[in-house]
Amino acid sequence: MRAQDSATAPGRIAVETRDTSGDGPEEAVAPRTPTDATTAATAATPAPDRRRAGTIQAALGVIAFSLTFPATAWGLEGIGPWSLVALRCALSAVVAGGCLLALRVPLPARAHWAGLAVVGGGVVVGFPLLTSLALQTSSTAHAAVVVGLLPLTTAALSALRTGTRPSRTFWAAAVAGALAVAAFTVQQSGGALSTADLYLFGALLVCAAGYTEGGRLARHMPGWQVIGWALVLCLPLNVVWAVIALRHEPFQLTWHSTAGLLYLAIGSQFLGLLVWYRGMAAIGIPKASQLQLAQPLLTLVWSLFLLGEHLTPAAPLTAVAVLVCIAVTQRARG
């Protein structure tokens, strides 16, 4: 092999050469740099700062969601359930569509539209409608604890959909948290399931499907675009739906009903889902879903201060059990 000069002209990159056969032509070999391995390792392992930011974003989403039921109760004071859902979805779609247009966001890839339809059907339409129908006859506190089973439902669907395999410790803590919420629900309802409970169980399934698919899509596009395109996709349906519903249901804009409608459309339906999907993309769907175990407890607090509902002594005990489960699931390895 010919000897290589140790000096290299300024502005040029030194390239190693080697003889592959002993007397054949020399072959250029890309130089190895320490930064290549460092970059690969950094890309393969999520940074602690990114995980911390994802946890904070998911937690902000949970706080936003915890006000959804009290806001729905306020909205139902002057607006019928079908009209309330159609209007909140249409207003959210207008806000989301305006953001997408202003930022000139390109249309999603064709492969993502099916997933966006699942998000729209589960999170944009299904969950709001079923919970609004349930809250006609159920208290906010009761609905909150039933929906407390959502984290376990989301984790299970996520494992089936994405192939995620959380540890046994994770599953044990998740099931324990779900059992605590279920026991609280049974104690509150006297062991009998009502029509409102059936609505709420249906809401669990469709919302978990929407969360799972949205969390998966948030790995391919920003989280706000996931919920934004899902809202825009459902806009034509919601406009027709609102026109029909408003002809057959009461519509009275009081202070409570207006505040509830605006919060549902902007705070819960758009901003809450925006940070929620970003958080799920950063820390993973199963772990993010377990943060939602705190949602029914926060909703109980809001129902106490905003709606004047009475809390039973079982609520603090459930709060302690759920918070312990959250701590375990966040430390368990997936």
C-alpha cells in the first residue's frame, strides 16, 4: 500500500485507503469519527430531558381533561347533549383548521388518514357524546371514577396495537389502580350498573382506541397536528349534526353553558389533546396513560368546588391508592 502523507491540505478531508487484495487498486474507506457513535447512541436512547418534558406535557393534558366533566355539566345546563357535542367539535375544528392553514401545514400522508379517522371517531366524537349522555343522569363524581379505568384500557389496547410489552410490575400496579377505582365505583353505586354506566364503559373503549392511535401517530407528526387533522376530518359531519340537533334540543346561552362550551371546544378538545399526544409520543403510551389515574381524583376536586357535589369518605383513600400506583408504574421498566 502506498504511504499516506500525514499532512492534509487546508479545507480538504483526509480519506483512508487500503489495498483489498494486496496488489489491486486501493479502496477508499470513510473515516470513523467519535461523533458518529455518540450521535447514534443519543438517537437510540431518549434523553432524560425529553422524558421529563413529555411527562410534564402528559400531566398538563390530564389536568385539562379533569375539567371536562364539570365543563360538560355546565354546558348541559342550557344546551342539549347532542347539540353540545356537535358544537364543541365544530368550534374545535375551526380553531385547529385555522392553525393548520396559518402555518401552511401540508396534508398528512395517505397512510395516516385511517389512524386519524380512529382518533376522530374515538376522541373527537365518541367519548364526548357518550359521556354527555351519561352525565344527564349521573353525577360528575361518579362518572369520573368510572372513567378512571381508562388508563388500564389504554395500556391494554396499546399493547395489542403497537406490540408494547410493559413489565409485570407495570401491569400489577396498573391493575391495582384499576381495581381501586372499580371498588370506589361499586361502593358509590351500590353494586348496580345503570344506563349511564353503560355509556361510560362504551366511552372507555372508544377513547382508549383514540388515545392509542393518536399516540402512535404523534411519533410521525406533531401532536397538535394529530388532533388538528382529526378535528378537521370530522368537521363536515359535526356541522350537519349541529344543524339537526339544534332544531330538536334546547339551546340557551347562560354564563355557565357558554363557559362550559368554550372550555370543551378549546381547552379540553384542542389544547388538552395537543399536549397529551406530545407527552405520549415522548414517554410512551402505557406510562402516559397511567398518569390519567390521577384524573378522576382531580375531577372530584373540581366537582366539589365548581359544582358543589358531595364527596364520600372513600375518596381520600382511593386518592392515596391511585397515587401509589402512579408512582410504581412510572418507575417500572417497559
